[in-house]
Amino acid sequence: LLLPFAGKKLRYITKAELKTGFIMGCIFYAGMIFQTAGLAMTTPSNSSFITTSYVVLVPFAAWVMMKKKPDKITYAAVLIGIYILNMSPGETIAFNLGNVLTLIGAVWWAVQVPYTSIAGGRVEPLKLSFMTFAFTGLGGLIMSLVKGSLFAVTGTQIRGAALAVLLSALFPTILGNLVQVYAQPKVDPSKAAVIYTMEGVLATIISIMLGMEE
């Protein structure tokens, strides 16, 4: 989907830009694969809580990657706030395999935020987004070929999922990442991570508007 818009820019790609795009794609793929695998083995609320907790990890990832020592942040308040937004009353976190996989995914999302700030300052946004999704897609293709899952998909499943996959790819993934890559280098990674927690609020509002929740 991005190729028609990024094609001309890709003619002048450098080895350094290609390396940056490859690393970004690997980080994105790791976050996606662990989160998706974990979601199949845990509840949506547990997955949402654990995944959103990456906001607490971002300052530490930025400290390691960007040498930016974290400010004094009330981590307890952040965790309690995320818990209230995502968990049902009385529900507890049990660290089964699904939750552990989701937590590993959250660590990768924590790495993705500061690396986006770094990469966004080095590579033109459209070019960077294209490489991110190209390498992510390549990783998914290789995994599906190795596991044989690509050959087990039926035509009925493809037709049933096509619209959802297209909309998910176009709006929250491609468009969302383009905006992130363009804007985030202008914002401190820790502040950006806090802004991203609005995802849970907006998801709830949209879910209610669609009649999926009361």
C-alpha cells in the first residue's frame, strides 16, 4: 500500500537507512508476534493491561538507548491508572504462558518508542514506515512458511478476514505509524509513551460507539 508513494524515495536509500529500517522492522515484528501469541492464551483485559504497562518501561529503554536518565515519574500512579482503565473489578494477573509472552511483547513496544525517536531523526518518515512494514511482513511470511500455516489458510478464511486486515493495515498501522514517525522525534519518549496510553481510553469509546460494550 505504501509502495506507490515511497517508490521514488527508495531509489536513493543508503545502507545506513536500510539498517535503521531493518532494526525498526525487527522490533515491530517482535512486539507484534509476542503480543498476538500471548493474546491467544490470555484474556483481552489481561493482555491490554500488560501491553499498556510498556509506558512504565519506556523511560528505562530511553535511558539505555538514548542516554536520557528518567525524570522522577510516579510509576505507581501510572500502573494504578492503567489497571483501573483496563481491568475488571476483582480481576487479578496470573503469570501464565500467555501473560509472559504478552509481557515480552510489551518490552519490545517499550524499545520501539525511543527507537522511533532515534530513527525518525535519521530517515524520512515515509521511507522509514515502508521499510518497517516491509521487514515486518517479510518476518511474518518467513514464519508462516516455516510453520506451514500459510498453506493451511482457506479461501473462506481469506474472504472473511480481508476487509478487517485491509482496514487494520491502512488506518491504525500504516497511517498511525506514519504520524508517529513524523511527530515523535519532536517529543520526549517518556511523554510520548504517556500520550499513547490514551489508546485504551479511545478504544473503549469507539467500542461503546460500535455497540460492543455498554
